[in-house]
Amino acid sequence: MSPEIVDIIVRQTNRKAGQMIKAWNEPSPTCKPKEWKPTDEMEMYAWFGLLLFPGVFHCNNMQAKDLWHSRHFDIYNATITVNNYLVWQAVRTLTSCLSKPFRDAYKGVRKALMGSDGGEEIWRYCVADTNNVIGFAVGAIFVRQAFHGESKPEAEHMINEIREAFKENLNNLTWMDKRTRERAIDKANAITDMIGFPDYILNPRELDKKYADLEIVPNEYFENNIQVAMYNLKTNLEKLDQPVNKTHWGMTPQMVNAYYTPTKNQIVFPAGILQSPFYDTNNPKSLNFGAMGVVMGHELTHAFDDQGREYDKFGNIHRWWDNKSIERFNEKAECIQRQYGSYKMNGRTLNGKQTLGK
Ligand SMILES: [Zn+2]
């Protein structure tokens, strides 16, 4: 580590979760960003950083302001690359919470990095932020209005029928050896599913408990985003050293989407996608299978695609395939990759390898 940063001690030397949470919540006695009124733009950046990460940097007998003006954060001469990078990351994540000139300034970077400047409609910010931050509270309102009790057992039944069909098809694969096939059937049987929404959201007390540490204030958009960042950080740190929660939902109930998690060998269908035109308990079976069954089959197949196949039925990375079968799988995958990679759309060629799993 370069000598320039030695007297800033990064306190996360011990990965024990309890100690880490304590460190994050205990600001250094000398760094008090709330008592510091930044006077220029550069001080403002430092102030964000200290507000977001009060416990990370323990500054040796330095006031927050002095720390910033010391050579450790010399953003103009850019000698302290790591610190500049950390501060920039803090600033970057907050640009979308600032006024239009700041958002406009960031557009060029986003366009260069992702090929699109992301658009500007305010309603998208409102819907996306609310969904991201308190999505399960919104979800509780949504499922009470839109998700009917009988949807869940029927969807469960469909998944099982699709699983059976999938296993039957495994028998038709001439390129897969017997042992790998047996293990594939085992893995298909072990796939767990979550449908609709997590039960706790319909219990107001449990829902309140989930958001108890989150403080949201009307008309304080920027401050709210800081609060959210701290809340998310704390929630994530609390997971350290804990056993994996296999019933954690990666999507909110109202999302029109679905996913497969290889590390849990699990498929998830939120209530949002279990509605028309994908699914309706009043529809004939053929319509439901034609629209929603396709999605279920798609997610199930992810367990065996170019990435999912590397995980076993417990969700661990583990080579459970016979070498010969892997070779033949890769040959067939390459064929699809070549075919798909030759398609053009809007004058640009698709990337067959990147999209192989689809
Ligand atoms: Zn997919």
C-alpha cells in the first residue's frame, strides 16, 4: 500500500459481522460531517463520503475538513487513486438524486458506458425508486387487490407438469450419458419454487419490522436516498456470517418478470407476471400453458444452460457432468452460438455467446 494513505486506517480488518456493523455505526470521534458545512464543490464530495460511510475511515486526530484538505484526498492532482475512486463512486451513485444540471452532466458518461443515456421521465424515477426501496410494502397493496388465492396452487401444479415434461425429454437426448441424465433428473426434482409473494408482507407487524430502520421524509429526496443507502448497507452487513436465507425474494411481488437462481436451484414467479395476458385462472389451460408455461419452462431450463449447468442440485459449483457429455453439450452450444451470432438487428450483429443462456 502506498505510504500516502497509511494514516487513514480502514477499520474493516476483521470480517466478523457484529464488529463490522459496530464499526459502520460508530463514526470516528473527530470526523463529524454533520457539524461541517462544506464551502466548495470539492468539500461537498467529501461531505457525502463521510455522511455515507461514517465509520469507515478513522482519521488520526483530524477534523473532517482537514482530512479532506490533506493530501489523502488530492483529487486535483489525482495522486491518491484509490481514495479518489471511492469518493467518485459515492458521488456517482448520487448524481441521479441531484438536480437537472448534475443529471445532465452524467449523461455523457452513462452513454459511453452503457450505450444509452437512460432517459429522463420523472414518473420512471418515482416508480422505480419506490419499487426499489419499499417494493414489498407496495407489493402488499398490490397482491391484496390483484392476486387471488387460487392462483398459487394452480401455478404450482403447472410447474410440476412442466417439470415432468422436461424430465421425459431428457430421455430423448442421445448425446447425454446415463449417469449425467440421472443427475439431471435429480437436479430437476430438487428445484424449489416461490410463487406470488412472500407470506410475511400480508402481516402488517412483520412488514413494519422490515422497514423499521428506514426513515423516509416527504420532500427530502436527496436525504432519503442517503438514508436508503445506509439502510441497505446495514441490512447487507447483517447477512454476513448468517446462513443463506433460501426464501429471500430477489424480485418484488408486482414485477412482471421471473428468475432462476443457480446458487439456490430455485425458480421464482412474482404475482406481477401471474396475471393477464400471461396467466388467468379463468383461462383455458391451453392459454395459460402457451403464455405462462413458456416462462416456467424457460426459467427451469436455466438450471441446465451454459451457466446453470455448472451448479449442482444444492446450488454449489460442482462438476456433476460426465466429460464426454460436457464436450457434446459444448459442441451443440457452439452451433447455436454461431447461428444466433449471425443475426443482425438495426444494423448490429447479436452476440451469440453473451446470450447463449437465453
Ligand atoms: Zn431467462
